[in-house]
Amino acid sequence: MGSEVLRTVADRHRQRTFAAVTTQPQLAMSLGPNVIPVEFDELAGNRAPVLVCVADNEALALRSCTEIETGRITVALRNHRLITAHLGSRMWRDRPVLVVTNPVELFCAKLAEATGHESVFGVGMQLDAQRCRDVLATGWRIELDPHELPVTGMHGLEPIPVLSAVPGLAERIGAEPWPVVTARLQAAANSFQLKWIRHPERMAAMFERRGEAPADDPHRRVGVAVAALTAAEFDRDRPPVARAIGHVAALVDAWLDGGSVAVAGPCRTGDELVYLGGTTELPNGTFRVPDLSPVESELVAGQVTRMRALTEAVEAA
């Protein structure tokens, strides 16, 4: 996806020059007249932002896509092998970094350590927020604007919609019969009415594996629905590239021109630096996690524990 991202960004900002560090220098020449191929060492002398798109075949790693944790570990191991060759390079030092490579929180934390600062932000939460709005609209008939529903947690690990931000939303989610919700989502998958669903059998497998979601746990209901959506949204084992590129481009737009955007950003949990979904003001880098209810804070703590375990698994491999 990296070349498509850079081509889109370069086309939107034709007055700027972009440098492409790639194993295929000839590819850079086809990305636009304002894209030039460079070597890593050539970037060491400036502080221009870096967009990290290093990635193995994530769709291949997620082909089964009914076990989220296993999929994340597989993706992390594949991408870690690619990116670690440059983690110790002096090119990262004191440089703003935008991370596309999954799992974004893992590589954000590692690059923050490598750069020595916290101006490291990860793409992903915009896509998670859209998935949450999609399942609410389809499964619960609840339409929300993007600014109405903040999303936090870890990208891809059942994102945590901040339901407390919308009065009465949790109650509406809990009141709808769960079989009705899953039937609506499955019907959308079976009929291909929604472009983001291409594999309805994967959605069905996810619902079957997760079983009944209790009415008194609206966050888990949305989480299960989003996990099923994620399992279903790969077309011929390819991720929804067009939408993902749009989110990356919006992040770069905000970085270059100013503005707010949903990202994974740095947050202190005691002495530990973790990356949670929130909103950042770019390019100054001010990051803010949304206000959370006690239940949502507990969910975030659980995800931080899961991400810590993922990091340990990757480092031990």
C-alpha cells in the first residue's frame, strides 16, 4: 500500500517535494513529478516528517481472520523483521514520524524510543471509528456523524467506542435484541449491499465464535460487531485499500496544512508510554485521549495489557 499512499499524497500536494526510500528506486519515478528516490542516509541531515509504510503482505497474514489476537501477532512478526533493520539508524533521530505499519501502537512505541521524542503518531483510528459507525448504522439503525463518537483503544484490537460521549447511546445499544443486530449485519454481508463487506462467511464465523453478547455490555456488543466486520472486509484477501489510503492522506494533509485528525498517539500510563486512539492537533503534535467513563477506562487498561503482551511476544521471537 505504501506506493499508493505516496502517489495519492504527492498528487494532493504538488507544490511540495517528497522523497521515497524504497528497495525499488525505479518505482519512485512513477509516483509523480514531485517524488524523488533517495537512500536512508540522505535523510539523516533534516527533520522532515517520515511516513512509515513498511509492511509485509498483511492480507496473507490475516487470511483466516477469525482470530484477531493470532492475526495481530502474525502481522507484527512479519513487519517487525522488515522494520528493525532501520530502527537503529540515525535517520530516525529527532524526526516527526507518521506510522502506517501495523500494529501501529507497537511500532509507534519502538520508533518513539528510537527517535528520543514523542512526535510519533499512528494511522488507524479513523478507520476504526468508521467501522464503529458502520456497525451502529447497519446493526442498530443509529446514524452518527464522525465528530459525535470518539474512539480509543488499540487499532485492530476491538476498538473502544466512547459511548459515554453520546447521551443514551449505551442504553440504545443494549436494548436492541442481539439476534436482530447480527441478522441485520449478516443480511448486509449476504446481499453485498455495503461495499465494505466482501466475505460474509467470515462475518458469520466471527459471530459464531464469539457467541451471545450480553445486553448489559454495550461496548462488547459493538466490539464483537466490529470484529466481525473486520473479518469480512477483505476482498480476495486484499484489505480495503482505497479507504485506508484516504485516512492516511487526511493525516498527512493535517500534518502539512494543520488541523485535527484521529490517530494513535502517545499517552502516559504511570511511567509507561502507550499509544491510544485520540485526536491530535497537527503539526504541533498536541494529542488528547477522549474523556472516558470508568468502564471505558477499564477497557483501555485491558487493551494496554494485551498490547504489552504482544510486544513481549514479538521481542521474544
